[in-house]
Amino acid sequence: MRNLSSIDGTGRIDLDRATPSHQVACVTHAGQDVIIVPVDSSFGLRPAAEQARTIEAFQRCAAASGMAGTAVAVWDDGTGRMAFRAPPPLHEFLRNIDIVYVATALNRELVCD
């Protein structure tokens, strides 16, 4: 399996570069642990099935790294707003934060082999 992504100079993950380490924000919202993975803006242009596979891979990596919570992907939608792919119960929370919040909340390293 090829590596899915790496952090670029902006703190976002470039999905086309190969490195198994990602800076993530592990937060708790309404009693639920959430692992926020900032990804490159090109993520939003990828097919839904590919997005889902990538998030599933992040979820597996998180579990293998001992991180509890639901992995979600966030990215700049090109207009300066944050887009995301997450389960519906997290949508309201994610609509109320922005990419700056995520950047300041980066507090763990997700390692994928």
C-alpha cells in the first residue's frame, strides 16, 4: 500500500507526497473524541470513494497509534473556508470551527506504516 500523504509547509497534508507521519488535532467535543486531520485542498476534488478510503486509512492508523476517536478530514475549500468529511453528528461542530482553529489545535502526530 502506498503512503497516503504528508504534511506540506502550511500544515496541511499533501496527499500525493509519501510520508507516514501527520500532525493532527485530537480534541473532545460533546464527550466524543475527534481526530482532525488537515489535508491538502485537492482532497475535496477527489472521488468520494477515494476520500472515504483515505479517512478509513487515517482511522486505522489512529487506532494502531493508540489514539481514540473518530478521524475526520478538513481542508481549505479554495475560498478560505474550511470543508470537511465527517460523520453527520460532527457536522455542526466542524461548521463552527475554521482552519486556523485546527492549525492551533495540532497536538499529536499520527504515524501510518
